[in-house]
Amino acid sequence: MRVLLSMILLASATPAGAQVFKCITGGVTTYSEVPCGDKTRVVELNVHQPSRRDRLEAQRRAQADRRGVAEIDREHAQLEMERRVERSQRAAAEARHESKCSGYQARAKAADHERELYVTQRYRDDADRRKKEYEAQHFSECFSK
């Protein structure tokens, strides 16, 4: 049974040197594996068979190309990692800056609130001075570039 199946498969397989037919129908040229009319012509295919030396040279070039691609991929991955680190550092610096600026605003607001709580003028003036210092720090460090 296996032998019969193998024989059928071998018989149905197209040989490597199959014929190619050139057909011209209505001024249009087509190529086909099967004859396509009465004006069919068999086309001889000249398939180049590279020498062993040519194949080895092509394999050597392909291997060199693969190494080159691998090197480029490594460089690309390294650059991408550096960009991620840079973005992360920039985001952390921005977060620290934002935190510092909101801290100045919170301290100025707290000093203003303290001013309202004090009865003695000296303490009220001291709270005013701190509020102005925090506002000045906020302005100079958060709005200057």
C-alpha cells in the first residue's frame, strides 16, 4: 500500500525540468505550465546552476550579512535602552521640580494661614516674611529657565 501511494505521489509531482509554454492570445503574451491554445510554443529555460565556489561565496556573504544585521540590532537595542533611561531621568527630574514648586506654594499658603492665627503683630510680620520668601523662591526657581 505504501509503495503504491509513493508511486502515485512521484508520478503526480512536477519534475524540476518541467516545460513552460508561451502563448500569445489577442496580442497578450502569457506563460503557463500547460499548453494554452493552438499558437503555443515551448520555451527553453536556461537555469543557472552556480558552481560550488559560487555557492560557498554566497553562503559566506549571507553569514557576513547576518552578523552585520545582528550588530545593527544590538546597537539599536542599546540606543533604545539609552533613550528609555534618558526619558526616565528626565521624567524624574520634572517630578522633583514639580514637587519642589508645589512645596513652595504649600509653604506660602501655610504661612499665610499662620498669619491669620497669630494675634501678636511681630508673629504676623514673621509669617508675612516667610510667605513672601516662599513666593519669591517659587517664582525664581519655578518660572525662570
